[in-house]
Amino acid sequence: MTHHDCAHCSSDACATEMLNLAEANSIETAWHRYEKQQPQCGFGSAGLCCRICLKGPCRIDPFGEGPKYGVCGADRDTIVARHLVRMIAAGTAAHSEHGRHIALAMQHISQGELHDYSIRDEAKLYAIAKTLGVATEGRGLLAIVGDLAAITLGDFQNQDYDKPCAWLAASLTPRRVKRLGDLGLLPHNIDASVAQTMSRTHVGCDADPTNLILGGLRVAMADLDGSMLATELSDALFGTPQPVVSAANLGVMKRGAVNIAVNGHNPMLSDIICDVAADLRDEAIAAGAAEGINIIGICCTGHEVMMRHGVPLATNYLSQELPILTGALEAMVVDVQCIMPSLPRIAECFHTQIITTDKHNKISGATHVPFDEHKAVETAKTIIRMAIAAFGRRDPNRVAIPAFKQKSIVGFSAEAVVAALAKVNADDPLKPLVDNVVNGNIQGIVLFVGCNTTKVQQDSAYVDLAKSLAKRNVLVLATGCAAGAFAKAGLMTSEATTQYAGEGLKGVLSAIGTAAGLGGPLPLVMHMGSCVDNSRAVALATALANKLGVDLSDLPLVASAPECMSEKALAIGSWAVTIGLPTHVGSVPPVIGSQIVTKLVTETAKDLVGGYFIVDTDPKSAGDKLYAAIQERRAGLGL
Amino acid sequence: MPPIKENVIIYANPDHCLSCHSCELACAVAHSGGHDMIEAIAANLPLHARNKVVSVDGTAMPMQCRQCEDAPCTFACPTGACRQADGQVQIVEQHCIGCKLCVMVCPFGAITVRSETVVEQGACTNRGVAKKCDLCVDWRASTGKTAPACVEACPTKAIRMVDLDAYRIALREARAREIAKSHRHMRVQF
Ligand code: SF4
Ligand code: SF4
Ligand code: SF4
Ligand code: SF4
């Protein structure tokens, strides 16, 4: 391994400490691999490399001296558009497959199967039934669950192209449903939307960049549908998150415990692991771990269990290899999405077991323990026992757990936010929020979403942007690895509100926090969950828009993904645009090779759907642009 | 004494290089003895690029031997394998012993010592010899191409083989055009 100075790889002190350790031990991490990938191909970065058929790859010379067309005749605009919408479809497939998993579990529960699961939040179940128009009067719980599962699975099965997906139609503002319906942007079926995107981008199909991008927005809306149903049904199944005090960063690992990290996205197994860990505590103690079992979270599985069980968060996406380097991680249990294939290679240097659990997501070098919902508790126990066995192989001399962690108040589901507001005004909970937006104490709302990327100093863009917007009285919401960044940086605390919020925002957060019995202001950044949970923010925004009698595109609400990298993030960004939000991305998507596509997503979209992309790699100017977009919306509302 | 013509070089325009590595691939294939990349990979032929696209300060710079006129590698070579010949700096592989002195003195990091055959463990020799950009003389002779493989492969024409005479003429003409234009407006008596 070549020497690699990682002093500025991450703004997270624990990550930096572990990266120095990696350097000293010649262990290669994502940052080393990124270095080795330099220079990265300019054609790919610009979106000008087409690999759609075997006549390719074809590349268009952005400088105009070389080829202008692929072998089939596709020009730069067609090539860029096709590849972009394929990425959006892949993101949609990922979120929605997660949703299908949850929906099928609900169906099986309604059929009397899956005895390790139950409906933990009946109130939420009834609320969903009301939204989807399922009768509840005098009916048994399982019958309702069955109907909800059937309607949800209908969003994967409906063949009537003009009938929109049930969840979207029932959840968005009426105006948005109408506007998108008129534009043909409401998907009728999640699976069909993904399949149709693959089909229209096959060689010799859709070549019109505008038509392709509209198709991309349609499939992105299917991503929102899939995310929404995944989140809402998970709440019924596992409980709707409520504010809970937890902690974040590698200091949450315990020298005296069997440390088990859950990594990935789907709560189906990780939630059960949290439940049964207590049962196996004595076995861990008998194996020499005086502090028992310590479950810690990584990436979005981490957020699922952090929100619902208060399980501390070890780290977010880009630094997921680093908990292994503490020498104190017995096992990392992974499910789906954003799991680095390098994990087993790093674990090889330690005693750590990498355990894959999903039959569609295996990694060579890892141990595969197939997860079956019918035997969830049994699977969870097997895995925990593997971790306990690994504890015996731990080398105490190599244990190096960073001493740093941050307190984090998390669990702000839309319901939790409304409940907190209800403490201020029980009859009309949204009124305090509306009043403060109107009087300017809150200028607007920003939702931070997305990942980490080696192209940005880890977490730094999130922290810089959030501080700069909060100072200007913008309410900050976050999900996914954005939320991980804020938790690690200590911005999910009352202290952060006192330190960084502008006066107006500080006043509002203090009033609500005190009324809600938090003993201080609400945290500066409200943790709304994993990346599939962005629909929570949409639910809150929709409630706000409906109360004001306006559309989502009228609200002073913006989204930002300053460190995005995954196809899911592109899908999220694209539906955020489609529901009307000015949406910032801080790592440049592969569209710059086509001026037409770039213009479509950054300008034309605004006329069409109200939302548009803001591409800016500089957090400072991006903050100014987001604030300006908020002001434009306020002016539109006459504020 | 008749003047010695300068060696031709590969000129690279960093502003046009997209770091696609096509030139590296092409170089490796051209020196592999195979016809194309797929064939070379399938036949397990040695694929070593003699050029390297280097990323610095956000720019990609294709690097290879500059065919120096007072080449340190030729002075350092104890066997005379590395020498000026036929308008370029050549390494006669049969004479090279792989001592790497040329590698160490080349200011551009242009030379790598590599073996092209699989050598048994414990054999007396690694069979490594020095490799650097040879302007594709053999490849051009066998394929009838005029430009080296990397230049052929570059999709943005960021690299070119440059004859310094032609380069100078082009430079002079360009500047002459500008100066002539300016001087037309100068009416100074002195
Ligand atoms: S689809 Fe067209 S542009 Fe793409 S690889 Fe095939 S021939 Fe080339
Ligand atoms: S490696 Fe070969 S070319 Fe280089 S100095 Fe030694 S003998 Fe000469
Ligand atoms: S190998 Fe290096 S020293 Fe030798 S001629 Fe080329 S650039 Fe000059
Ligand atoms: S082919 Fe051209 S653009 Fe590609 S790496 Fe070589 S010099 Fe750079």
C-alpha cells in the first residue's frame, strides 16, 4: 500500500483516528482505493460513455474533435439521458424491493404466519388504514393487515397505466396528484416503471432526451411510493419512532462487551436482533464479556434501530470499514444496500465475522447465514452466538476504541413532530409551525438526504451547510447518512441549537422543546430516519401544504444532498424535484456531457413540476442558493 | 558537422485529456504481440503500458519518455543497451540486464523494468528488462500506421506525436501572423 495522508479525508475525528491506524497497519480503506482510482475517467464522469449494447462502449468527445455519435447513432443527449434514468430506476428498484419485503411480511402476518413478528403500533396501523381507505370498524386486526398488504402489493401489480399507485394518490396534496397526473408522471406500478425504464433505454428505443428525462421523473415517483410504503408499514410493524436519547460515533463501542454492528437498510432482521440480544446477555458474560452484548448501528439499518430502540450509531456509509479497525468488533451483520464488498478483506486482519443474511446480497469472504422471517428469532440467535464465539478470538492488545462519542436526540417521525407541536397547541398542532413560518422566525425548511462520497471530505459539507442555514433560521431535517453525519458531529442536541441556530429558530425550537418536556430546545437537526424514510418529511410537508391550501412546490421547503453517491440518492433527488422542491446535489451527477439534459433537470423542470436541481460542489455558495430558493418561495406566498 | 535533428516526442494537452486510460490500454496492447485487447487478455499476453496518465491538482497529464537529447538514461546504462539511435532513445532489450540505473536517473519516471515471460520460482534470472516508450516503432512498422498506438487511441486527440521542426514552423507562423498584424499599425520612426 502506498502512503496516504488521510488528515483531511473526513471531518469526523474518530474516522481520522482510525484512518491513521489503517495507514500504520497497511490496511486499505475506501479512501486509499479512491486514490488508486485517480485519474477517474472523464467520459464516465460526464455521462458520455455508453455501454448499453455490445457495439459499444461508445464515447462522445466532449471537445468536439472526436466522435459525436455512438455506433447506433445515439448522440450525447440520448446517451446521457438514458444512463441517468437507468440510475434512477436502479435506485427505485432498491428502495422498492425493501418495501416489497415489508409488504410481503405484512401479508404473511395476516395469514397467521411469522410468529416472531406482530403489529407493535396499532394506532399507526389504523392511521394507515384511514389513509388508504380500508374499513376498520368491527374488523379484526389481521383482516385489516391483510387488506393493507393487498393494497400495497397492488402498487407492484396494477396493470392499468392510468391508475396511479395507491400510496402516492392517497398521500400527496390533491394539487400535486393532479399536476403530476396531467403530466403523466404518476406511476401506476413500481415494478412496471422500473421495467419500462429498462425497456425504453434499450438500444434502439427512446432517444428523445426530454421524453427520457420525463420517464426518469416517473420512475423516481415510484421510488417515493416504494419508500413511503416501506416506512409506513415498518412503523406499524416495529413501532413509530419517538424522540429518544442515543449516542453516535465509534466511542459507542465497548471494550467489555460483545460488539455487534448491524449494517445495511432493512429492519426485518436487525430489529429482532435488538430484541433477542438481552436474552443472550448471560452467554456473553459467560464468554468473558462483562458488559454483555452491545448492538451498534451503521448506515441506515443503524438508523432504523437507533430511532426505534435507541441503539447507538457507530458510523455512516463511507467509514463503515473503520469499526473493524477498533479490534473490538465481533460481528458485522449486513442485509441490503450500501455494504462495501471490502468488509471481509478488512475483517481478515481481525477476529471480526462479516455475516451476510440476504440471499440476493452475498459477499465472497463473508459467512452467509440465510435469513428467513419464519425463523427470525432463531436466525438472530445464531448470529449473536457467532459473535459471542468471535469474542473469544479477540486480541485485547489490538483493541483501540476511540474515546469520542456524541449525544444525539433522534426519532423525529412526522407523528413525533406533530406530537411535540401538539404540546404547544393541542387543538391545532400545525398552527405553531405555520405561524412561525409566516412571521419569519422560521424562514423555511431544508431536508438533508444522501450518502457520503470520497469526493467530499466526509460529513463536512453537511455540517457546513446545516450550520449556515440554521443560522439563517432554516429548520433542518435529515435522514440516512446525512443524519449520521449530524449525529456524529453533535448537531442533534439542544446545545447545538443554542450554539448555532439563528434567534428566530432558536426561540421556536426552545418553546417546543420545553413544552414537550425535553428540558431544553429541540435539537438543531431533526433526525427523521433512514434514507427510505424521506417520505416522513414528505408527510410532514404535505400536512403543512394541505393546511395552507397550497401545493408542495409553494412551500419554502428545499432538499440538499451535498455528499450523495448512490443511485438511490439520485432517485430521491429526482422525486424531490418532481414533487416541487429545489434540490441541491453536491457531487456532480454524470449529466454534464449534455447541455440539453443539464438544462432539463436544472431549469426546464422548474416550469414543469416546480422543482429543479441545483448542482454545486461548494457548500458555501450552495447554502446561498438554497436560501435564495427559500426566499423565492416565501415571496410567492406573499411572506 | 551536419546538425542532428531533434528526436520526435509525444506531446500531451492536459486540458483535453479525460483520463480515460485508453492510451495506456493501447500502448500495452501494441507491445503485447497481440492484435487487440480482448485477444491479448485471452492469450494471457504481457500487457504493460509504457505511458501513464497521472492526476495532479485536478488535471490529468499523460506521461511518457520525452526522448531526451542529452538523456541521463543513456549515460547511466552500464551495458550500452540504452542509447540514442534512429531519432529516439532506444533500449536494446537483448543487451539490457535490468539493473534499473536508467529507471533511477530518468527525471520523468518513464522507465519500468519488467519481465515478459513467466519465470519459475528460484530460477537464476527474473528476465526483467527496461521498458519505456519507443514511439511504437515496431508496431507502426508492422501495422503501417503513422501515429503511435496511444495517439491512435486517444478519443479526444489530447496526445500527438510531434516533430519539433513542424512544431516550430507552426509556432512561428502563428506568432508571425500576430506580429505582422500589429506592426502594420506601428508607424514609429526611429
Ligand atoms: S447503444 Fe449506441 S451508443 Fe450505446 S453502446 Fe450501443 S451503439 Fe454505442
Ligand atoms: S536497466 Fe537496462 S537499460 Fe537500464 S541501465 Fe540497466 S542495462 Fe541499461
Ligand atoms: S527515459 Fe527519461 S531520461 Fe531517458 S530519454 Fe526518456 S525521458 Fe530522457
Ligand atoms: S486517450 Fe487521451 S484522454 Fe484518454 S488517457 Fe490517453 S491521453 Fe488521456
